[in-house]
Amino acid sequence: RNVHRANRLSNPRSSVGYLAKPMLKIRKKHIADHLTSNSLEWREDESNSSSKYKRNKIRNELMPLLSEIAGGDHALQKRFSNLEQQSRDIATDISARSAKYLRTLPSSSEFLLSENTESKFGIVQEEALHQWIMQKTNKELQLPYDQMIRIRNQILNHPDRLQWTLDVGNLWKLQRNG
């Protein structure tokens, strides 16, 4: 689920939905060539050549290896683009199915699980619960995925427990009653 959330801003007070990175697909070599051909200076931060930092280690060691395995930079970029599109398609499908699930709830003030749902509390119900929590808290509470896993495990691993409370952070508690 967080793969499709990675592009969203994490600040709940922000009204911006997605971050634009217009030069993300432009290679550094193309930028340097463009600057040089227009008699402009290319400046390289000396820390970029060191693998001391994880981002540089990825850039200097992992990306060239992935490129080699994939059959070149173009092939690797194509694979990343395909994965990104698949992730967006999956996110769209899950979002639509969770919205449909939320519309089937008898009350908007409670998130109800039927006995059948409890035994198969899957990604759609998980996303629906996440969206419901966001709606009910006016986006004040944005649960990280590890909290959603904790909630899912509580539901799936303890179906006979009819009453429990989970502290989910920011002074919010999730309760099951009955």
C-alpha cells in the first residue's frame, strides 16, 4: 500500500496532493552536456563521488549494477516506468474497491466488520479502514503502514476478542466493541 502512497506528501496540513519533479527523468549527463554546449559551467558537488552516503552508494554502485542487469539505462528506466504504472493501476483499483466498501457500511460513524469480513480482512478492507480513519479525524491521524499491519493482525489473529483497544498514536485509540 505504501508504494502508491510514496508520491503523496506526508504533511496532513498540506493541500497539495502530489509532488511534481519535472527533471526526474533527465539524466545528469544530458544536463551537463546542455550546459557545456551553451557555454555554461557544470558544477559537481564533491560529495557525490563518495559512497559514504546511502543515496550516493545507490547512485554510484547499485544503479550501474541494475542498469547492467537490465540491459542498459533505457531498459532499466522502462522497467521502472512499468512498475510505476502498475503501482498506480493497483492503487486506483484498491482505492475504488475500498470506496465501494465504505459505501456499503450502514453507518458513517462506525467502521463495521461482518463475521465474513473478519476472516478475510484484506488490502481492500485495510485501505477502507485507513480512508475511514482519515475522514473521521479530518486527516489529523495518518497511520503508517506498520500500524495498519498491527490493526489487521489484531483483527485476524484475535477474532474471538470482542472488546479491545489499540493506541494508534497522537492520543487516538481504536476500539472494538462487540
